[in-house]
Amino acid sequence: STHNPVFPGNFLWGAAIAANQAEGAWNVDGKGPSVADAVQAKPKLSVKDYAGHMAISDQNVADALNGLKDIDYPKRRGIDFYHRYKGDLALFAEMGIKALRVSIAWTRIFPTGEDASPNEAGLKFYADLFTEMRKYNIEPLVTLSHYEMPLVLSEKYNGWVHRNVVDAFVRFSNVCFDRYKDLVRYWLTFNEIDSIIRHPFTTAGIREEKSAEDIYQALHHQFVASAMVTRDCHQKIPGSQVGCMLTKLTTYPRTCHPGDVEATLKKNLENYFYADVQVKGYYPPLIKRDLELRGINIEMQPNDLAIMRQHTVDFVSFSYYMSMTESVQPDAERTPGNTVLGVKNPYLPASEWGWQVDPVGLKISLLELYDRYQKPLFIVENGMGAKDVVVDGKIHDEYRIDYFRSHFEQMLAAVHEGVDLLGYTSWGTIDIISAGTSQMSKRYGFIYVDQDDEGNGTLERLRKDSFYWYKKVIATNGADL
Ligand code: BG6
């Protein structure tokens, strides 16, 4: 109706996970090691030190390549979704979700990235998974690259810095399109493509010489690869929809001091750049000039810019967890966010990890993104990491319900004000291993998993209070929050 805010009738309420944080079974049925399998848990480090948690040593890489030391590497065990997905999907279906965002572990299909032929056991796993989703009318939303590229490609080529990785990724993606063309309609190319700047190893396998030039070269390769596979997907799967995926790091000026406002503008322009390229099909002039001023030269092949220009995305997806503040005052108090460090906002509460909870920031992000791109939007990650306590088999996670409710209210307001929003997949349906800190105790799910940070536990699944609440939200299409 014109006056009462309502979600569209076909709104895709859903949830999201990533292969490397959920599946486990890291060396089963022919899977090769991925970059995620080399990420070691560091329980002694502050949970606010994301760079420390994501740092990789030669020993970590050697351990993963040799299959040694299982215990310290939580992403290798995940929550055993690989063996338990049928039971988990039944729970998701009970909640009523209409879409599930998952990723395909490249290393299940091509264990080293350049194998002569794909691994049939890996291909079959995802065929079975998508078929099972379809059984429940759950629409798969599939990310091709979510922090899990083959570790061998990282070692051999310094990851995406080398052009050969483009070919390997395009080949992998085409194998997926051919095999899953009747099962999957919605695709995302690179999860949080901007994150290459903040954690180049987990995003792009870059280990050596992390010069800015290497990173932008690798990013360019991802832009080109993304456009190539968007082209191939459209060609192979008629009616398919391909999206880009941005970490939406909305930043406010700390004060109205023009210096703060300018610094904030620069932050936000930098954040938009990645989606600009994938939506508009070219490098924005201010970014080009900035790279030039910094002496960064990107090597391009003759057709790159034409391919990028021609094969832009159909929709814009993004993650949103928190907002940031910026200031030119050197002594401004700082706080961490999603793999970033920003200035503290005195008006906002923060989670135990320092992430500032800001539902209005989600509305602002939706309005800005829609105004800028005028393409359908899809929120593909949003949620709150928290420690949950089990009391008599129950988890009273009122704080999580409050977080979601306040964000849904702002989503609804944005839709009412004209934003075209396709759907919403919360992070992460069920508790999984944290990307940033490798903790199990940083929980995001509606479903609790009995496992601690060291991997002890029965892996039993328990419905939290938020499970019943989200079920009601979906059943009423957001009318009853
Ligand atoms: C996003 C990632 O940046 O944030 C997810 O795409 C990740 O993989 C999520 O899990 C939450 O971050 P974290 O570090 O709390 O797991």
C-alpha cells in the first residue's frame, strides 16, 4: 500500500554462511587446502586485533599443505556442515527461510586450482546440497569466491597478483555454471571484493611483497575475472542474476569540522569504488588519479577495460554490520569494526568486539547505494557476534533479537522510501567459525552449535529464542517484528 510500510510480497528472507567457516571436512573426498585452512587460532591475542588474527606464517602454510596440526586451525573443522547439511537444512526450512547464501569451496572442485579435470566428489556435494535446498523451496544464492582460494595458487603465484589465476577462476566458475545451471539462478562473484586492501591473504592469497601495487594488480585481476564470469553466467544460464558484493563501511564525520567532513568523504568514496567498477564498468576518475598520484601502475591486457565495461552486475549485494566515524584529530578514540579500525562514535553502543551497533546506518547505506546505482540491492550479511549462554538447553538471546528487529525496522523504512530491495540473508543462520578471529564463541546464528573455541563439544544443534522470533518475522513477511 502507499501508506503502510510493507516488505514486497516476493521478498527473499534468508540466511548466509560460507563454505570455509561451516563445512569442515577440509581434506575429505579430494578437497585441496585453501587459504582458510592455513589460518591458525590465536587465543592469546586481543579479539580486537584483526590484523594479528589474520597474519599467516610460513609454518601455517606448510602445515596446511602437509595436512598437519588439525587442532589449531578451526576453519578446517567448521561445524561439520559437510556431513550434517541435511539436518541443518531441515532446521532452516523449519524457520521458513526462502533463500540461503552459501559459497562453493574452489578447492573441492579444483584441489590445486589448475588440475587437469574437476573433482567429481566435490561437484556432487554441491549438486546434492542445492537439490536438497530446492526440496524445501530454498533459493540458493551462491558466492564463487569467499575467502577460500586454493593455497597452491597462493604459493605458486602469490595469489591473484598473477594473471594465470584469472584463467583458473574463470575455468572453475564455468564448471560450476555448467553443472548447476538448473539449480542456481542467483550468483555472487567475490565476497567483499574490497577486503583485498585489508586482508590480502585470505581474500586473494597474496603473501609476499604486499606492496600497494601488487594489491591493486590483484584487485584488477578480480575485477576482470568478475566481468568475465558475469558474461559466462549470463550466456550459460538464461535469466541468471549476478551480483557484486561490498563490505558496506558507512562512515560519518566525527564533527562538522570541514577537515573531518573531507576525510569522511574520502573514506566513503574509497568504499564505493569497488562497487562503482562492477556496476558502472569503469574505474572512477578520482580513483584513477589517486592511483596515479601514489605512483601505482596497473598492468592491463588490451580487452580488460572493454570486458569490464560490457559485463556489469545485475544487482548490488553487501554486508552491513556496523558504521564507522572519521576524524582528523590525532587523539580521537578509536574502536574496531569489521576488519577496520575507526574513530569511536559517542552515540552508539558497541559489541564485545568493539563493533558499533547502528541500525540507522543500514538505512543510510540502503538509501545511498540505491541513489548511486539505481540497481536492485540485496543485503547478504548482517548480524551480531555475541557469546551465548545455554541454560537448561535454551538460549535466551534477546540482544540478538533486538539487533535484528532494529535493523529490520530501518530496512522497512528504506523500502517504504523507495529502495528496491530483493532480499536479506542474515549472517550466519547457524553458529560457525568467525572469519576474523577464528573463534567459535563469536556466535551469529539462530541455531546454536555445541562446540567451543578448541573444538570440544557434541556439535549438537539447538534452537535459540531468536530462531522462533525470525520464524515469526518470515511468516508475517516482516509485519510482526
Ligand atoms: C564478513 C565476512 O566480513 O563478516 C564473513 O564475509 C564474516 O565471512 C563476517 O564471518 C563476520 O565477521 P567475523 O570476523 O565476526 O566472523
